[in-house]
Amino acid sequence: MSAVTANLAPRRSALWRVAVSGTGIVAMIYILLYALYAFWQPQALSLYTFTDLVNNSTPLALAAAGETLVVISRGFDLSVAGVVSLTNVLMAVYPLEGPGGAFVSLLMCCAVGGLVGTINGILVARLGLQTIAATLGTMIICQGLALVILDAPGGMVADFVTYTLTDTLFGVVPIAGLFLIAVVVLWLAFRRTDTGIGLYAIGADEQSARFSGVAVSGVRITAFVGAGMLYGVAGFMLSAQTATGNPTAGTPFLMLTFAAVALGGTPLSGGHGSLVGSILGAGTLMLLQKVLFSGGVSSFYTGIFQGFVLVLAIVFGNAVARLLKKDEAR
């Protein structure tokens, strides 16, 4: 093998891994769907339409990013629906105007989500409960609290949150997209920390991770707390988008969040995955709705297509995981 070929081989391998990764696959799907959307709707290329798509996708993308933290560690978090509902209701019942009010509201949503995540983490990591059982309980509690605070859709989100966070920065960048960029930057930094590495180690083999010195309980609690805070931010951004409260606002997130995670290439068996892929997966699901509407498909069939995408996403995720294992074995 020549020196040039030898130098190109690692690059080809790296490019191949990116291409077959969940992030690479869902990125290609998104591009194809957007091209189809632009074919049916020429205004899809306008800043207004792109901003609207980002605004619609951001709440689910944030929720999917949070869920990914738990799934990578081989867990499931059903509390996402409850946290989104509870924070959405709090935003509508206790509106705080102005930039300062928006910041306090954001902190409130993060605190609520972080508290729920802490409870989930303690129940799972310290008390040994199954993740589904523990998070199902906290989901029901959160949804119950949301109904106590607001028993029917109503309330009003602060105007600053509604109008500013759904607008663009300098007429170029959707402000909602800045939240996603911040999450991606934090994720890229976090995954290189000991806790981030431990997250993958636990998902791949918890026993081996424990023998290797990974603080399993601490890492799991961190994953749940981070997930809960992202769910809170998702509820915050959903409130900005809807401008009102709904005690059942988080219910659709329960299915769509897992669909976005799986579509983004994070296998539900844990040990692999990326928040970037899940964010793109959420964007793809929201774009799919736009494409179906533009193609004249009735909204009654949206759920069928989303369920179909979920099944395909799981199949893709398992296939990608096998490909990566074969590549690592070479």
C-alpha cells in the first residue's frame, strides 16, 4: 500500500463512519425531504418559512436531546410528557414580561425539569427502580400538578417570550435555533468529560463500567437531571410557540420524542448515539408533517406516517449499530 493510500484509508474510514452513523443518515433524509418540500412549496426556501419550521421543531428537538442522554445510558424517561405539560402551564399562569422576566421563566422551567430529573435519578440509581416504572410515576405526578394549576387550556404566555423567541436575530438567524446551537455546543464539550465518557460506558456494559471505576450512580443521576432540564427548556419554547397553556400539551411528546431519538440513530439498547442526531430526527419528523400537508395528504394520516417512521427508525438504528460494531472489530 502506498503512503498516499495509507493516509487516505483512515479518512475514508472516518467519512464512512459519519455516513453510516445515525446522524449522517437522518441528515440525508432531512435534505431529501426539504428538497421535496421546496419542490411542492417554492416559498419553503424563504427565511419566513425556514424560521417557522425551526420554531415548530425546537421544542421536540430539545425534548429529544434530553431523552437521548437517558437512552445512551440504557434507560427510558417517560417523564418528558409531564415536565413539558407542567412547565407550559406554569408559563401561561405566571407570565413574567420583559427580558428579565423571560430569563426568570427560563430558570423556573429548568429548575422544575431539573428537580424531576433528580427525583428520577435517585429512584433509579439509588433505589434501584426500573427506569420505565420510576419515570412513569413522575410523569403522572407532573401531569396531575399541571391539571391542578390549570384544569383547561387557557392562560397567556408573556408577550416578550411569544414574540421575541419566535423571531429572528438581525433578520437572519431564528432565535429558537440559537437554543439548539447552544445545546449542541454544550453536548460536544460534555461528551469529552469523564461523565460523558461514563455515560456511553454504562450504556454499553454497566458492570464493566463499574469495574473500570465509573461512578455509575452519579453518571445516571447526571443524565436524568440534564434530561429534565432540557425537557423544561422544551416546555419553555413550546409556550413561546403556542402563547397559551394546556395541561396536556406534553402528551404528543411521549411518542414523538422516542421517534426522534431512534430516527437520529441512537439505539434504544444504549451505548451509542448523539444529541445532534436526535435534534435532526426531531426536525425531520416536523418537516415530514409539512411535506405531507404540501403533498395534499390528509392530517388524519400523519400519525400513521409517524408510526411508520418510528418502526423504520428502530430498524435503521439497529442496523447502524451492527455496522459500527463490525467496523470497530476490523
